[in-house]
Amino acid sequence: MSPSAAAPGVLPGLRESAAYIAGLGKPTAAEVLAGARDDGRVALQPRCGVGGHAEMKALLLALEAEAGPDVLTLTIDSHTRLRRFDRAARTLATRPQDLNGYPLVSHGWRRGRELNEAVGAPLEIRHGSPDPRVLFDVAVAAGITSFEGGGISYNLPYSKDVPLSASLAAWEAVDRRCGALADLGVVVDRELFGTLTAVLVPPSISLAVSVLEAVLATRAGVKCLSVAYPQGGHLVQDVAALEAIEILARHHLPADVQVHPVLHEFMGVFPRQRGHAEDLILYGALVARLGGASKLITKTYEEAAGIPGTRANIDGLRLADRANSRLLDFLSVDRDRVREERGWILAEVAEIVEPVLERGRDPAAAIVEAFARGTLDIPFSASRFARSAIVPKRDAEGAIRYLSAGALPLSGTTLRRHHELLHGPDGPGTPPGSLLADLTRDINYFPNLFCEEPT
């Protein structure tokens, strides 16, 4: 994964960048997340990114002025994600509106600083790159203090031919830079993309991948981790998964590392009607609140139509913030059911990750080997380095279960539970020919719930 010829030139040194961040006069992302947790509220962050610099600045200013998000986003374009810096620069020069995000490397760190200085909220880079080393260095030079991704979660869901060993090595380099920044007094929030393919992801797979990435990151020196989980759609299961994050962190990570649960509002097929979409947005925000999330990545009522506009993003943020109201303190969830589901999720994660983290093994090499064998796996992967033998399915209540666990090292007790939740204790398996129909129905869960006609 060699850099393009159009990669950036000389950047400020790490010490100079750390001094710039310290003198910005605004909190880092890690400080914002810690403050939200202390205040008992869920921090909010939209998704946003456009190609032109003036347009990106105007978007950030509008979102901050009208919705006041706690963290703002620079979503990066696909050319930059894949290190095609020359193509990003050419498109920026000729048709910036064709870019599906902000090409930070092409714009350069000085323009990145201009964006940073224009708003009071810290910025996060969201991208999807299996090798983000150049992007990370430019982001740090721009004073950006939150960076999403990991060697598994930003490779296997997106890339076909990138070896896992290569992406893990690239992300280790990023995490070592985070460790060096921490030594200089700047804590970068490293957000792990447990959302993965975002389609019917069983909670234990999301959390197992995040645990493994977190172990690698903290060994490299990372001091703040946001562990993102994708809303599946079942209240008890989603709350249980969010609550499991801090338990897993206490078990696997050093005590001096900040860990923040993050919820991505539902990333599957969204309802087309605005009222239905807004119901789902508020529901996701309530799940984040009930699950103790430090941050919520918001959605909009325009999700089903394509890339949301500025007004839709503002309205989505404002609606999600209603879930922070103290008037809603009376809301609760069945704690006994959450406790039971959380226990099963924790047991499944242990069954998946403990063979990989056996004492004396190199965890990165063990991860590569486990994916090759299928004892680590993710559903619907784009990569030839994952088997994608997992088949998820919703049970009668809408919770996501394993119809097939592939070669995951789950116990007989765990597998029997999933079978019984899907079929009953003596029920049959999925009839031949019905799997595609079942998956389609499960993917369209919320439009079906609102009785919207299929497109």
C-alpha cells in the first residue's frame, strides 16, 4: 500500500502539532466525551462531508450554529480513503461536487486548521481507509483530535484485496503516533468501528472485533477509545450490548485508558416517510441514553433518499437531543432481561476472543490466522480475507441471532440458545429457498415495521 505521488509534502512535527492543539482554546474530543459522561448526557455527532473547502466550512458553521453538536465530522472522500491522492486532487480541481467527502490530504493541513478554528466543537475524521497513515498525519497537523477506524473494521467490510496483515500494520503505526501524542499531553480519541458491515451484525461479533482492535491499540499507546456499536433494532439487546462495552474494557484493557460506548443510529434500510424516520431517530437516541452511551452518531429523515442535506442533519441532531431531556428520567427498560442478554453477549465475546488472545501469542498474527480459519469472521464482508460464513437472522422479537455461526468457536450451549430463539427447542431449520427471503425481510425490518411498501 504505497502512497500516491500526490501525497502531502512537509508537515509540522509532532511536537509542533501537539502545541497547536493545546493552544486551540477548545476541548479535545476525549475531553468532550468525558464531560458528557460526567454530566449524564449523550454527546451528539452528525455525519457530514463535502468536497469543496468553502462548502465544508459553511456546512460545519451551519450545523454548529443551528444544532450545537458536541463533536463535528469530516467524512473523507473515497479517493483519499484508498490513497489515490492524485485522483482526489484532480477531482477537487475540476469537479469538487463529485467527491463523496472532504479530501483533507489534497486540501492540506492549513485548510484543515482553518476548519478547526472556525468551530468550537472538536473534529473527528471518519473515512474507511485500510491504510490511513498519511491521512492521520495530516489530520493531526490540522489539530484534529478524533480518528475513527481499525485494522479489521476499516478493511474487511470495505476492501476486497487488502491483506489483513497489511491493514493491521498500518493501523499499528497510527496508534503508535497516538501514543507519542499522549506522551506530549494530547490524547487522541480513537473510535473503533464496531459497526462493521452495518447489516444484521450480531452484537458479539461487533464487540469481539472491537475488543481485539482495542487490545492492539492500547498496546501501541492509545489512551482514549470510543467503542462504536450499531443499533440493531431490539431495545433489550442493544442496551445490553452497550452496557457490555465497559465490562469488556475492564477485563481486557489497562485501567488508565478512557473507554466510551458509542451508538450508531440504525444504519440499515431507513423508512422513507419522514414521520417514520423521525420515530426511528428518536428511538435510537433513547437507546443510547438507556444503554449509557457517551456519544450518539445521528441519522436524518433523508437517509432513504440518499446523502442528507444540511437542514436534515440539523433537524436530526435537534430531535436526537430531545432524548437528553431530564423530563425523560422516568423511562426505563426491563433490567432483568438486559442483565440476562448482557451475560450471554459477554459469554459469546469471550468464546470468540479468548483463543486469539492466548498468552504468549502475537495478537496481530493470531487475528490474521483466525480470520483465515474462520474462527473470526464477519457477515457480508467484501474481503477475500474473511470467510463470511456467518448467517444472521432476527428472532420473533427482532433481536439478531446466529442462524449459522460458521466456524466461530461458540460453545454448544451458545449455539443451542440461538437455535431455540430462532426455531424453538425442537423446531426445524430454515427451509430450502427461504434464506434470501428471510434476509431481505430482516434487512427491511423498520420499513416493514412501519408497513411501508417495498421500493
